[in-house]
Amino acid sequence: MRVLAAMSGGVDSAVATALAVDAGHDVTGVHLALSPDRQTLRSGARGCCSVEDAHDARRVADELGVPFYVWDLAERFTEDVVEDFVAEYAAGRTPNPCLRCNERIKFSAVLDRARALGFDAVVTGHHARLARGELRRSVDAAKDQSYVLAVLTADQLAGAVLPLGSMTKQRVREIATERGFAVATKADSHDICFIPDGDTRGFLARRLGAQPGPVVDAATGATVGEHAGAYGFTVGQRRGLGVAVGDSRPRYVLGIEPVTRTVTIGTADLAGVGEVRTARPTWTGTAPALPFAAEVQLRAHGTPVPCEVTAGDDGGLRLLLGAQQRGVAPGQSAVLYAPDAERGDLVLGQGAVLATA
Amino acid sequence: MSSSEAVYLDHAATTPMLPAVLAAMTGQLGRVGNASSLHASGRAARRVAEQSRERLAEALGARPSEVLFTGGGTESDNLAVKGLFWARRDADSHRRRIVVSPAEHHAVLDSVEWLAKHDGADVTWLPVEPTGRVTPEALHAALGTGEDVALVSVMWANNEIGTVSDLAALAGVAHDVGVPLHTDAVQAVGQVPVDFAASGVDALTMTGHKLGGPMGAGVLLLRREAECTPLLHGGGQERDVRSGTLDVAAIVGLQVATTLAVAERQERAARLAVLRDRLVAGVVAQVPDAQLNGAPLDDVVAGGPGRLPGNAHLSFPGAEGDALLMLLDARGVECSTGSACSAGVARPSHVLLATGADPDRARSSLRFSLGHTSTDADVDAVLDVIGPVVERARRAGMGRR
């Protein structure tokens, strides 16, 4: 196949590209410049697509003898990922920008362009297994990224090659070392690439300004404090609430109401939910017949729980959870898996969380 | 495709080293000697360096004392722009204005912008013709009385679109109001007639690797009476304007390349123009809406070519230059988008924008530049693939809606 390898400059995409070459594909490397104001040097484990990262990617491509280009997708990324992220928080939801980037940039803008230029697929260094159109968890549970790929449709998956799903992160680093890649020991990236200082609340405050509102105790209905912006909170959040309610029992964010900017908090017994309603789902393959039993993961790195998947309103889903869950935040993706201990859990699809009960 | 099979049409970026240059350099590389040393080895090195200086001066219409060896075109541009600015301003603090074309190479543009940001320079951007040419009338209008002007910098031939300006006329206009003029002639030397003395320019940048010499070796021709403050301080090897141990092997390579390029210029230019014209005609035949950027192919300025003979710069409406480049690269044709790259990110060409082209046209351009190894087969190779490549690039669009 003629494939386009998305090379961030990190060790995963470097090894994925090398494995694509080994597999006999005709590989071209491309580094995506996603930030409108690229920094010259990388700062620690955060941030992305600095000039230094592009250099790291180019070094690997040159060692592999594959053509390498930089594609400027800053405009698309800003519009489809960063602005979406801000708008979601402004609406009281908790978005996952990595998922959005896979959905709209890597396996949409990049894949579409690649196909138009004559490539068959896009190679990435994601830790997830993809074979015969089936998307499954990585063998490395700690590094599994199937959650942020679950939004891909069958057509998108048909244009994806994920060479790393069957190996651990440790093995990826070993391969990079064996091949003498300078990025073999490069730090993993963390957090949100477009918030290099890791201060999401500060980033949102700069974008959205002060939007003070009340913090209300769910048990009493009393206003127990004030916040500077509801976007600083996520459903299920426990720390940093900035209020004292009289007793010492921990409080959790139960809900965020964007119009009145009300953040509702409550004790653990009120924080659990047994039912999740989602927007219209996407499926990685043929849409399964409802209802059916599955496991659902409600946030990145969350623990999956059994559930019954039933029809909801307006083409959405209603998920009846097998056990009460805390911290199910609207805006996050409810990813459905078919458990399969041997081959890796199969990703069925996902729906964005709209509401819980 | 391996580079040995590649169709190399990026001679304006760099051109293959001439065999005579390689021989001269390897001969020198095996010899010890610092040209500043007083003993026999030093004297031998100095003799080679000074012979090279004399032959270069002769080839370029300059005096040997006007030849300053530098580390290349970028250094020569920096030295001329900053050195002339500092010297002129220090002599008269009112002279802070730099009159410059917006279509210059970044080595000039960024030097000027650095002086504006850090050293109090005022910048007057010259209007350029739609061809990219700077006219004497435009320079005259921009200079005014010239009393507040430190220097003028206008390139002899543009590196992207190949447009040649009349430097003798521009130098005359500058001198009428007592202002020195620098020209970046990196693309012009060996391509069009360049005579330093006859042109009257005060400082001229050239470099070796654009005409078959080594990289990292360049020249600033600086008139004897021109005051220029040094950038690099040290041993003062080059007229106390530039310091650093002379790289004798590179200098002899630069000299051999330049003298050959100048001696063979007329014959080669005629040959390249024929190839270039066939390339452009063939591309336009397959892609009828392709647009030639810069001056017409047969343009004439000051009795010489108005466009570099090896330059074909075309826009392909609806296609992105970087997609075209990638598709051609995959088919073994090496060319350039001709635009400045910011860490590999394609930007619309500042040169085309300066000529008044809209950003889409500026983004959709490709530069094919022919040189001494170019053949009919190279042109055929482009014409074999250009139609489908443009069609495919148009389908690909860009990551924009």
C-alpha cells in the first residue's frame, strides 16, 4: 500500500513508521503543524509540534529513507479542535480534544487529503489494534488509546494502519533503541497539546473571561460559595471546589448549568449515576441491533463497566449501567466494547454523553 | 526514487559542483597552511587565496581589494545591510532609513527588519512592478532628498521568479542623492551579465554554490570607498571588515566555479532559455490555466535578459504548491515551491504577494530552475507527469474547507 505516516516527532509514531516500512508499504512521512504559533524548542513533556518536534520526525524519516513533509493544519485544528474545546466547556460540558482531533483532523482532514493524493491509508502511532476492520484495545492496557479512536467510522478505519497495538510501550522504546532513533528516550507527551503549561482552567479563563456564578449544595439547595467560571469544573471533580459546607464529608461536582452558571455539588451518595443518555452514536462497523449487552468506558483511562445498551431519544442511546458510576461528565464519550480477553476488547462504537440519571 | 535517477530542476537552490571545482578543492584540501601565517606553508596558502581573489575580481569587474570572502550569501547580505547601515548612521545620525524591495531574499529582509526592531532603522518598502521589478522611478520617489537614507538594497535577480532589475540605473538614482546601494546578485552572477564597476553598485553579494562551487563560501564585493562596519570581529583578515581564517580550499573552489560560470555564461544561458521556454510551453499546453509568474520569457532589461534564463515559475490555480511538489517528488522530479519555508511549513510566497498576486496564486506556485546539467530529457520528464499531477493536486485541495 501507499501510506502516509503521521509523524509527531515522538517515539510511537517513529516506530510505527519504521514498522510500516518493514511491512513493505510505500511510506511517506508527514508532520502536522497544528499550532498557529509554533515554538522553536519543545518544553518538557507538554505542548506539540514545535520546530524541534518536526526536526525529530524528519530525522527518523531521513534515517528510514522516506520522503517527509510538514503539513500546516493549524487553521483546521484551531477551528475543529481548539474552538470546539472552548465551546464545549462554555456549554458546561467536558470535551476530549484528542478524540476530536482523531475524528476531524487525523482521520478526516489528513486522511481525505492523503486519499486524494493517491495514498491508501494513514499510519499513526496510536496504541490500539486494528485488523480486518476491527478496532481493539492495545495489549498494553496502561497505554491503550482505543478510547480516543472509538469515534472512527468503518470508512475511516479502512484508511487507518495502527502498527503498535500488539506491543507494549516498553517494546516500542526497545525497537527505537535498536534502530538508533534519537527519540527512543524522548518523554511521553501528556495532557492537552495546545495547553503547554497544563493549566486548563487558566487557558479557559483567558479565552472565556471571568463568568462568576454560584456553587449550590444539592442536599439543601443553598448557595455555599461562588466560582469564577463554571468552565473550571468537571462533573465528578472533588478537589479545588473552593467551598466549605460545614461537615467534612467530601463533595463532588454533580452538575454544571451554563446559563445560570450554577455548579451543583453533593456528597458521594448523590454522585453516582446508573443511567447514561448519549447523542446519536457512531459505530466502528455495522450498527448492532438494540438492545444488547456491552461494556462501557465513560472517560479516557476509566474502568469499563457492564451495561445494557438500549434505544434513547432522537437516535441516541440509553445505557443502563450494571453498577453506579461517579464522574460521568456530559461531553465525554461513552465508548462501548465487546469484552474479549484473548484478542483485546473490541470497540463497537461510541456516543457523546448528554445526560445522566 | 533514488537521487541518482532524479530529475533535478532546483538549480536555484543549489547546483551540482563542477568537476574542475572538485579537482581544485581536493588539491588544496590536502595542503597545510593558514593564509595569515608568515612561513612557507602560509605563503603558499595566501598565494592561492590571493590569486583566487584576483581572478574573481576580473570575472566580476571588480578590483581585487573589493573582494571580501565570506561564509556565503546570507553572511554577505547581513554584512552589507547591517554594516552599511551602522557606518552611515554613525557618520550622520539622521541617516536611519533603509529603502528596500519587499521581494528581497530573507537574508536581506530579516536583516532590515532586525535593524528596524533593535537598532532604530526606519524602513521604506519600494513598490515593485507586477513582474517583480524595481524601477528607477520608484526608487527616485522613495529616496526623496536622500538625506535621511542609510542605504538602498535591491536584488539583481529574484531567486523565486527570476526577474532582473536594471541595477546600473538604480545605482545611478541612489548616487544622485548620495546614497549607497547594495544588491544581492546571488542568482544573477553567471546567469546574466554582471559587471561590478560598470554597474556602479556599492556592495554586491554573491555565493559559490549557485554556480557549481562549494557551499559555505561567498563574496561581498565592496567598493573601496564604501564604509562598512564589521559583523565578525577578530583577525581582520578581509580588509578589517570581515574576520576569520580564510578557507582557501573553498575560496579556490568558488573562484574556479565563478570564472567558469562567467566565461560560459552566454552559451549556457542561450541553451537553458531554449529548454526553459519548451518547459513552460509544454506545461501550459497541458494545463492551459497555468500562469507564468514574473517577467515574460523574452523580457529585456537594460539590453540584457529581463528574466533569468533557467527560471520557470508557474502558478496552478486550485492546486497547492506543496501538494504539487510532493507528487512530483514521488515521481522523481525535484523542484521547489519557491516560497520561504518557516520550519518546513509552506507559506504563500512573499515575493508573489509583493508583486500583487493574491494569496491563493502565491500558494499554488512551483519553481523549476534549470542549470548546467539540465537536458531535454529533464524537460520531457516534467511534461510526462505534470498534467496528472496538477489534476490530482487539485482534487486534494488543502486542509481547508
